[in-house]
Amino acid sequence: MINKLLYILSSFGLSISTFAQNKQLDFERTLVDYFQKHTWKKVTVTKDSLYLSPYKEKFKVSVSDNYIDFDTNHIVVKNPYFSDKYENAEEENNNVKNFPKSFSVIYENSLVSLFENGKFACFNLNNFERNTKLENKLNTKRFNYHWIIDNQLGGLSGNSIFLWNGNEWTKSKNNFPLKNHPKLFEDEKFIVFGDCFGEWGGTVYFFEKSTSKTFFTESTCANSVIKNSNGYNVLAHLGHGSGSTEVKTIPDPTKLTLAQSNEIGKTFKGQAIGYIDKSNAFKKKIDFYGVQIFSSFIYKEKVLYVVHLSDLTFIAEIKDNEIEIVNPLFFNDLYTHDPITNKYGNITLMNLDHYGTGLDREISVLIINGNRITKLDWNENHSH
């Protein structure tokens, strides 16, 4: 009986191993075929050399030997407050108003989104059905923007910040540096946010909670922050020209240049004020030209990146100057201009905009929960 059980378990393990190997091989063949078709050079593409950067900042793209089997899902959810008057508006600034007016957050296992009428819509992350019980509690005020602030849901109503204590909204007594911009990162010391002026640069700001001082440096344009023992790793990308990406590691943000309140969010001599910072209080970890990296996030203690190259968006690890693809994501040209990524407990949320669809408003989100990645599009399918 024991020998029979061992045989069954051994056969089952062999089947799983064979299945995983077949997935890895299919993954490799699919990517090799794709990049072979998208190269203009007469070269043979292999899994170890899918793409070699032609620019000075050399990097190589390959297929990872450690395929990550993410379970991807795509859904479309309509704004429950959808208005035909916005949909049919002739002015561009009005016809985007059916998209959220601030970037969505995750709170109480729900995607919490704010719309043009100042009301919240909440969607349960388990099935994406509306959580009307939470909505009814929250919609006792009208809001212009919202965030998670020190693990509480916060919103801008009038000129004041209010925090949700689980039962009611209470006016915040603490300084908060944002009014109508998303938050990039927060810990016990800093609130991190940024601005972006495209080819004229961008700035990342570190608001120190204990002093209300703000420190800054150039980051064109910051989309995610991961903190580790080396400091704050700020990922930035820009789509101008052939695209570019960098990661700056900042050990101590208070060593950066101190910003005056009237400088934040402004330009200096036609460029983002980030260029004024001459502190050199950072180290460049990644500096690539010809590729865009939209996001960085932690998965099982690994840093993974959402990379856009050759009209394909995929998930990769980066080891020195080598980009190793670990998953093809939706195997399409998912594109975004000025996204941000935040972590909410064990869940990562990536907010995506697209100028041609909703200007700077959120048109989609990616929700990464364990090995499951859900793309939620607002109102209609936004796949490219």
C-alpha cells in the first residue's frame, strides 16, 4: 500500500514537473518568435539574446530560466455614475470626466475610486462587485481627491483634508503636502510624490513628516518607490524619443536639496526644478535609453519590473544590464504615460493613465495579489 502511494505521488510530481517544463518552453518559443519578427537586423534571435540595445547605455534582453506563472485576468467595469453628457461632450477636458478624478486606492479589501460627482465607488477585490455598504458610509461628503494617508483613507473636501476613522470623517490636524496629485510612497518618515514636465524633466519630492520640510531631486518621471536597506529606490521613465528609464537609490533624502514652498511643482528656466539639485546624494542603479519601465514591485522577495519594449509590455527581473523576462503579462502593447504603483499590505496596485484616452486620468488599474494579476479597465476595453 505504501509503495503504491509513493508511486502515485512520484507520478503526480513528475506530471507537475513536465507541465512546468512545457510552459517554460512555450514561453521561450513565443518570445523568441516575437522578437525575431520585430527586429530589423538580420540576426538570429535566441532566448539568451532577444534584444541588444543599440545605444550607449547598453542592456540586453533575455528569457529568464525562472518563468513565473502569473494568473492574468482582464475585466471591464463601468463607472456607476457614468454620464452621457460627458461621453458626448465636444471638449476634450469634459469627455474624460467619466474616468476617476483621482487615482484609485485599496482600502478594506476594496478598490476605492472617486468620480466627477465627488462620490466614491467601491469594488470588492474578491469578485469586483460593488461594496455599496462601504460606499454609503463614505459618501456623506463630496471630495475632490483621495489617498491612503498613514494607513487611513483620506480625502480633500473643500480646502481641508479629512480622514476616515471607520465610522465618520474627521478633519486632519497634520500637514499633508498634496492637493490634486497622487502619492508615490509613504513610510513613518516621508511622504513621496512627484511632478512631470515630459521632455523638460521631472522632480521627486520627499516631504519629511516630523519637520514639514520637503527635499527634492530630478526624476523624469517617477512612477514607483521601493525602500530597502540601501535606501529609497526611485524608478522613473519617460516616453519621449526612444524612451528612457532610470533608478536612483537615495540613502538619506534629507541630504537632497531643500525646497521652498513656492518652488514645489514649478519649473525653473523652462525645466523641472529637480535639475537644480546638485547634492549628488544618490546613486544611479539603472540608467537605460531605448526602453521604458512603468513599474517596480516586490513579488516573493524579488524586485520585478513592468517593462515596455518593441511594442510589448512584460514582467522582468533586472540583473546588472540584463533584463530577464519572467512573464509576458497580457502579451500585448499595454501602454501608459504617467503611471504610479503603490503597495497596500500584500496587494500591489498600479494606476494607469493614457493621454489619448483619458488625458491624465486613470483609465485602468493592474491589481497584483499573490500570483494573480487583474487588469481592470474603466467603461470599455482599453487593450491595445
